[in-house]
Amino acid sequence: QVAVIGSINVDQILHIQNLPQPGETIEMTAFSKAAGGKGANQAVAAARLGAEVAFIGSVGDDANGQFMHQVLTDAQLDLTGVSVNPQEATGQAYILLQATGQNSIIIQHGANYALTAEQVRSQASRLQNADTTVAQLEVPIPAICTGFELAHEAHRLTILNPAPAQDIPEALLQLTDIIVPNETESTKLTGIAIDQPDGLRANATWFHQQGVPAVIITLGEQGAYVSTRDVASQVPAFPVKAVDTTAAGDTFIGALAAQLQPDLSNVISAVRFASMASALAVQQNGAIPSIPTLTQVNQALHQ
Ligand code: ADP
């Protein structure tokens, strides 16, 4: 069982040729709407990849909130911990997607930022029943700290994906068993560049010194670097032709949470599984639609 404390957004995708200049008016070439938010993406990934998932988050009392409720219900998540906040709009991400494939994103956090520690505490039994609790940084840090404290009281594992990149308090690091940043997020927190001799090891050591026992730094098509008390090694990515890397990291984290044994004894094989899940995801368009199923990942791993 996995609990996710995280964000729920509707992605409003504006397809454009090029970004408008200041003062310029342009037209979009197409528009699409999709389910998103790092929390929702990771929760759906964990559910598709074999876990029973309880979600803790917050939406507004609006059509976007209902849309997301339906998407997450279809993904078989337990949504008892999702509160409807009448004062705030459901979170939205306005994604300006250029013809080159580059995107620029503007986020309205809305109800995500209204998630309180009390709301998380009201879900204590779900957190304490989950083997693993996962969080990202698109909901308030006090809510995450409360969730991680409850998980620890029940001797459960906590996974923090420190995304989007931002500084985090030492207290949260001390409640984190496994931190899973990408390169940018890792360097933002440690202040240590990765592309220098021993850069990966130096980044991991920084986190260990802050009290985080396990570090997994994702490196895009270079794979992932794993550092625990017992292991320090780089697990290569699967060589594939990527068409859309949206949610690669979210698929990786959801997959990891679904597969990891609480004692971390299978960390390398769980990372290999997560790498395959995200390698399959980057070969499809979109975020949630691109996340593969458990059967698809197992088939690909045993081919
Ligand atoms: P984020 O999306 O958070 O920036 P990364 O780009 O590091 O995260 O990707 C997360 C994981 O997804 C990587 O560790 C890797 O396993 C997989 N992945 C990402 N891009 C590719 C790619 N082009 N080919 C194969 N695997 C990829």
C-alpha cells in the first residue's frame, strides 16, 4: 500500500508556434486539457504499477475538481483523503507548448496550497497502514511534515521528491527516508554541481549528512544514481526513442513506491523496474495517458 500527499492540477495545454513577445498577441494552434499535478501523476503511476493507493490532497468545488475526481476514481485511487475546498479553485497548470516541443509552465496552486496539517492528520490511519508515503513540493511543507511524522510513528517508509526545485527545511529532510531528486533539484538543494568528478557521490553524501538514509538521483537518459548504506551505483536508463518526457520522473517515483520493499533490500531491482516504467512512458505522449501498466513493464523487462 502507498499513500501519496500531493498536488492535483488540471493541465490546460496551449499549443503555439512560438512564445509571444511582450505586447504581442498570438493565436493557439490547438488546445487540450489533461489531468496532472505531480501528486496525481505519481499516485496514478503507483496504482497502475501494482499498489493500492490512498491519496491525500485538496481540490476546489468546481468543474476542474470534478474532472480530476473522475480521473482519479477511474485510476482506482482511494480518494477519502481528498478534501473539497470551497474557497479555492482546483489547481491549474497553463502549459505553453511550442512547436519545437519545448514548454513553459505557469502554475496556479489554488486548493493545493490550502492543504493543511490538520487535514493530513485526519488521514492518520491511511498513512499508518501504507508501507510507503510519497510527497512532492506542490503542497505546503507543514502538511508533508505531518504526514511523514505519522508514517514514521508507524515505522513506515517516506519518499520525498523535492520537485519543483526549492529550498526545504532541515526538519523535512530528517523525516525523509529516501529522497528522489532529478539533477537540477539535487544541485539546487546541495549547491554541488553533478557534472564534475565525483559530483554524484558528493551530492548523495550531502543528503546522507542531512540525515537522509537513501538517495536516488534521476539523470534522464543517463539513468539513476542510487546511494544507500549498502549500495552506491548508477543504474543505466533503457535506450529508447523518447517522444515526450512529460511525467518521466513522476512515473519513475510512482513505480519505485509501488515496488520497493520497506527494508530497501530490493532497491536496485526496484530502480530497474522504475527505469523501465519511465522508459515506456517517454515513448508515449502526455502525462497520465503515457503511464504503463504492471503487465506492460514486466513484459518489457523479461523480453
Ligand atoms: P524528471 O522528469 O523529473 O526531470 P528525469 O528526466 O531524470 O526526471 O527522468 C526520470 C527517469 O526517467 C530517468 O531516471 C530514466 O530512468 C527515465 N528517462 C527519462 N528520460 C529518458 C529517456 N530519454 N530514455 C529513457 N529513459 C528515460
